[in-house]
Amino acid sequence: MSRCGGLIVCSVLLVSSAWAADDQALWREYGLAHTEATQAGKLKVTTYRMKDLTGALAAWEWLRPEGSRACELAAFCTENSGRVTVWDDNYVVTFEGGAPTKALVDEILKGLADKRDTALPAIFTFLPHEGLAPESARYVLGPESLKAFAPELAAANPGFNDGAEAQVADYKVGGASRVHLALFYYLTPEMARIHSAGFRGVANAHVKRSGMLVAVVFGPATETQADTLLSRVQYEAKITWNDTPPPSPIKPLYQLLLNIMYLSILLAALCLVAGLIYAGMRVYRRRYGTLDEAEAMTTLHLTGDQQSTR
């Protein structure tokens, strides 16, 4: 028995051999590093620590039941009858046997060790949201997850060794039946062009390439449904420029002109004040007789042709 945050819990290591062979291969591909089950009251809490955030995202999308709904217990949380699935950094946590409180979820998440926070995968932003079946998206990292979620495309050699990644999801498009979409993201448009040729050889597949994306509608779907869904896939490049741009030459020139104006006004004011002080001193000394003869000023009184000197 061990004590965790005031809760008495029992730690039981899950044995991988209890999983099906297919599940074991999928867990290895997603990068499962450690898993542990604990008991918190009537709730069974299972934590899955993955190698990175991408694997945790893939595991979270896989473990959440289809038809579940979003919940407010965490930033990435889904709930279904008797099960809550939470994704936090490189961890996935499931609660079974009832509905946990937000305080319990926060306590469990704060106690997770060796958490690693990285950026979300780029493909996460390109999956169309219009008509998306709730919680049907599944993240594909390699051949095992592709075989699990889109076996029809397993023979197409999507290029996972070249860094490809994909999302598979179901959509409602103009009919009662669901339409299956696989969206592949490549590092360069050239790689996307090369691998799109392989998808065109798959039976009943409708393929569209947009920049670094390759969208494939597979399985039962009419031409209209496929065209409608593929038209929603658009690649928009987003460039972030981190270098500091050179300063505008206009601003320093404007500041120089302002400084010249301020200096000219200051010099003119000083000259005016100095002139007034000097003139006032001479007037004062002349009026009260303190002006020396050597400092006398010659004044010319001109009246007609007469000139006098004083």
C-alpha cells in the first residue's frame, strides 16, 4: 500500500502479455514507456507514460471510445458511460468505474513524473472539422496504426520511414453512411507528390494532393461525397520570421531633424537671454553712474546737417 496526495491507493503494474498481440505492437509504435494502475476509492486509475507528446496524442485518440463527449475536467478530456480519458503532455490517464472530480484529476495530473511538453504535430491543424464524426479521429504514426485504423491503405507504402504522419477520421457527407478520410502530412511537397502516386493504385480510393498534404478518401463513397470531402482539405503554409528586421531609415532622419530644431531653439533662447541680461546691466550702470569712462558708448545725435559727439 502507498499513500499519494492523501489518497490510499494500490499500485499494480500491468502485464503487457495480457494485451492482445495487435495491441502490443500498437503500443510499441506509439512509444509506451510505462503503465500503472491504481485504485482511488471506487475508481480505477490507469496511467500511460509515453516517450513523447505525439505518442500520447495517438494513444489518447485510440483509447477514447467513439461517441464519447468532451468534458471540462482537463484541457484534453473525453468521457463516456463509466470512463474518462485525459491527455496531458506525454501522459494518458483513464478513470473507470465512475466520474472523477476535477480536484482528483488535477491531483493525479500534478503527481505525474517525467512530464515532457512539446509542440503539437503539424497535421493536427489541417484535419477538416466540418462533418467530422465526434471522437472518430485516430493518429497514425507507422504501419501498425495504419493497419489498425485504415487497413485498406496498408499496402500503399505511405512513407513512414521518411517522416510521414497521418490522421484517419470518419465524416458525415451527404448521406447516412460514414465516409473515411486519411490525411497524410509529409516534410516536403515533393515527397507528397511521390507518395500520392502509390495511393492512386488503391482500389476505391480518391486522392488529392495539396502542398505537403495527401488526402485519401477510401472505402464506400460516391464520387460526389469524395469530391466534397476532399475539397475541404487545404494546405496553408505558415511562416514565422524570427530575425529582427532592419530599422527604418526614416525614423533616425526624422529624429535628427527634431534634434536640430530643438538645438536651434535652445541656442536662440540662450542668445536672447544673454543679450537681455547684458543690455539690462548697461542700462542700470549708465542710469546710476557706475559706467566707467572707458566703457562709455559713443552716441551720434544727427539733426539735419548737425552732428554732435557725446
